[in-house]
Amino acid sequence: MFESIANVFRLIGSRVVNTIWRLGYASRFFCTMLLLSGASFRRIHLTLREIYFSGVLSLIIVLVSGLFIGMVLGLQGYDTLQRFGSADALGVLVALSLVRELGPVVAGLLFASRAGSAITAEIGLMKATEQIAAMDMMAVNPIARIVAPRFWGGVISMPLLAAMFSAMGVFGGYLVGVVLIGLDAGTFWSQMQSSVDFQRDILNGVIKSFVFGIAVSLIAVFEGYDSDATAEGVSRATTRTVVTSSLVVLGLDFILTSFMFRG
Amino acid sequence: MNRTTIDMWVGIFVAIGIGSLLFLAMKVGNLSSAKLAQPYVLKADFDNIGGLKVRAPVKTSGVVVGRVETITLDKQNYQAVVTMKIDNHYSFPRDTFATINTSGLLGEQYVGFDPGGDTENLKPGDTIKKTQSAVVLEKLISQFMFSKAADSSTPPSAK
């Protein structure tokens, strides 16, 4: 009886200690990567290749889901707004919810599951097949050669993907609101333009997506680099990447929103 | 996949991304019309600003001529001090009347300027003397109810 209770406390204690240890290791890893980024920028084609893999190949999923989310916002928003006789504000509703929240957040979640998991699996497999150890032997720093380009590729891709998501969503809302339902196109755009502020809404959305890009890419490369060098370890690291980065994106979104849009 | 094709795809990707940002800035946002050219500051004291918000428009005859910059409370006489930035293309006579209006029944509130006939214009930093507070719907309704009650106590033929 006493033994099992003690075991519970031991388990909780080891989990907490382990989490803090990993957090410290991740911070050190992040600093090392930033220091070594200069070396990887000198060979820019490595980063370009990663932008291709994490950004260009995520284009289709981001554009299509942006279009559909915008269309759903248009339908649902119209349904609610027309009860209050303010269906003209549909453009404002679609644009503000996309630019402020849905664009960065949903693009961040999609990016984590589409590109983040791939990065983790790739780095984890490199570790499992001892390619990283081999690079170390050849005096090639694996953090500069493998990790930093993937990180920067993600950081550069993410704000662009979020902007495309928002633009596509606004277009989807336009399709439903103006083409399908038949609201006036001029009112749709002019109401939108008078309510959406460049600095307050669009720039803050871009900052949000940039922060999410840093968080998701860091989690992805760290989980890959830190994974156990086995098939099971790689699969667990990939799962952890998706779970942790989704939670971090949603949590960070709350913190950033409370800073940006208060009052 | 050799390197040049990747470069091209990345180029297309970045171009679409920047294009979307431009689209958001120009078409969705109001970057093209937001900036007031060298605005000047006017103040107005109101008894009650209702639901007026910072960044609400200032309109004359329905045309936006400026924006509300700050709203503070005067500690001496408990009046709301509304500071506005006005486009320097427009100047207003000294007896301009500032009112707080509502666009539509449930719309946003804005400051309306009714220019008077004074030959001298308001200078930057001046305070508008003649103001009219926001209409508070509850007060209006209660006034209406009381007058209705007063009406119904007298016989209808007296009207």
C-alpha cells in the first residue's frame, strides 16, 4: 500500500524532472542552432531545398483548406448575421476571423501535421541509421548541416502559408457570400476594408504566424534530433511533435491574442 | 529533382506568399486609405460619449475627415475629453458643433462635425466648445414612457 503510493509520487517526480531536463536541453539546442545558422545560410541552397519540402509541398493542403474554411465561415456567418439584419457585415466577419485567428492557427496546425511530422521522422531516421553520427565523424556539424536549414525553412514558409490561407479564405467567403448568396460585392469589400486595419489586424496576424513557425519548427527538429534511435523511438517522436506543437500553437495563440487585441 | 527546378518552385511559392500579403494589405485591409496626411489635433468635451471607441471615424456630412485618437476623463469637471486627429486638408470654423451619432440603429458610433458660420477657423490643439452627447437609448425610452403615461392620464379629446 505504502509502496504503491510512493511509486505514484516517484513517477510524478521523475516526469517533472524529465520534462524540465528536456526543456533545458531544448533551450541549449535552440541557442546552438542559432549560433550555427550563419554557417548554414552560407549554403543557402540547403535552406531553399527545405522551403521546397515544407512550404511548397504544403501549398495544396493549405490553399484547399483555406478555401473551404472561408466558405464555411461565409455560410455560417450569413446564417447568423441575417437574423440581425446585418448580412452586409459578412465580409468583416470572414476577414477578421481569418486574418486574426484562423489563418495563423489553422495554418500552424496543418503545418505541424504536414511538415513538422515529416521533419521529425526524417531527422529521427537519420539518427536511427547513424547518418548523424557519421557526419560528426567527418567533422561536419549535423546541427549546421541538417537541423538549421530545416528550422529556417519552416520559419520562412509558415508566415507565407498563413497569408495564403487567409487570402484564400477571404476568397472562399467572397464566393459564398457574393456569388452564391448574392450579397452586394461593393458592400462586401468596402465594409471589410473599413474595419480591417493593416497594423492592428494583418500585421499582428503575420507576427502570430511567424511565432508559430518558430515554435513548430523548433519542436519538429528538436524531437527528431532527440528521438531514440529505434523504429519505435522515431514513431513516438513523430507523434510527440504533432501533439506538442498543436498544443503549443493553441496556447501561444491565447497568449499572443491577449497581448495584441486587448482593449 | 535537380536544384534549378527546386529554386523555381521556391520562387513561385514565395511570390504567391508575398502576393497574398499584398492582397490582404490592399484589398482586405485599408492600407491604401488609412493614413491621414499630416493630421492635426482637435479636442472636444462631452457630457456622455455613450459607446464611442478609440479609432472611431470623425465625419462631416458623412465624409470621414479624421479619427478619434484618445478618450480620457477630465478629473475637474468629470467630462469626457475626446482627442481627434483631423486631416489637414480640412479646417473647421470656431463655432463647429460636435455631436456623437450612431450609424444605423445598432451601428458603430462616430463623431459628427456640423460647421458653423464663424470666419475664424479652429487652430490645432483647440477645444470644440459646442458639443452634444451621445443619445442613450434607455434615457430616450424612459422619457418616451413617461410622456406616454402623462398623455394617457389626460382624455384623448384634449389633444
